[in-house]
Amino acid sequence: MKYLRIELRYPPDLIHPVHRLIDESDDVDRDVLLHGTILNGQDDTFLFYVEGDIEVYADTLRSVDRIREFEVTRIDETGHYVFLTQRRDAVDEAMFGPLQRAGVVVVPPIDFRPNGIAHLTVIGNGEALRGALAELPERIETSVLRIGEYDWRQDLFDPGLTARQFDALAAAVEIGYYESPRAATVEDVAEWIDASPSTASEHLRKAESAMMTAFMELRELS
């Protein structure tokens, strides 16, 4: 069974106010849609995982008229679940419609990143997947990042990196920071992600720690 890893790029005027918070504030590091219920009515219910200052996130929710109600559950110092119901708008209709069809399944989570970017995985047969992609709104730029045979076990390994940690790690791999001998320095990584060397180094250290911890947990499951 084929899967597609898709990147969606929303133009500024179509970004949800809550997801825009990731761009405009350093207080929220991660906003991930874990599950959702979309019915025939006008209200949809979602479960998000949010990492960062939950009070800032909650204040943003209160400022959005579409949000009917929400409930926050604390996990640890920075991680929270947010269970909310919101009124569907035209952007939601345009996005949900093509993906709600026979032969296509959206596999959570959907990871909302800076600059209006969302990453999601869809599985299904070729014809249905092609039809869904073709009908997504033209103003939302759609890119297929990966195509492969779906294996649910790949989801067991989730180190929970923030967007900036992921960007730093991806840049480090791309430019040869992890080659032996090294083909790049922390300064090179910093230049790629437009950060100071100290910030790039911190992102890499935290990403490496999270990767190793998640890997060892995966080994314990096997």
C-alpha cells in the first residue's frame, strides 16, 4: 500500500490564527494535530499536542471566534494536549473535501511548522491519491516529499523534534556534518539555518539527545 508524505504551504492570508502564532512568537515550539473528527455539521473536533508556553497558546485560542471551546491537559513542563471544537470555514472545506474520499486515508499526526507549512501522510491506491492531490486548493502549494510502501511501525520512532531542531539536523546531514571525517562545522550548519553557532549547536545537541532517547525506547519495544 502506497503512502505519500506531503508538504502544504499556506499563503499568509490562509494560515490559521493559531498556527500563525508559531511564526510570530518564540513561545510555542510545536503544534501537532493528533486526531480529528469531521462530521457533516459545521463544527469539527480536534486533539492537538502543543509544546511551549500554553498560556500564550490558550490566549490565542480565546481570540479566535471560530473556536467554540477548548480544554487543556498538562503532560509535563512544556507539553500539553489541547482538545478543541471549532467552526469550519471555507479553507477547511477546500482542504478536507479532496481528502475525504474512498481509497484515501489521512494518517495522523499533521505537523504544523513555521512559515505556513504543514506536513502530513496519506495512504491509499494510486488513482484515489492522484485525484485527492489534483483537487487540493491551487493557492496552497503542495509538494510530495516522499513516496513509499506504508509501514505503520515507522511511526513508533518519533523523537518529537521541534521545527528548528529538525531543520538543524536536516542541514547537518545535508552538508556532511555527520560524515567521518566531518565535511562541515557547526558554523556551517548555523549559516544554513540562519542562526548563531551557539544556537545551532544547542539545536543539534537537543535533537541528538531526543533521537537517541527515542531510538532506545524503540529498541525496548522490539
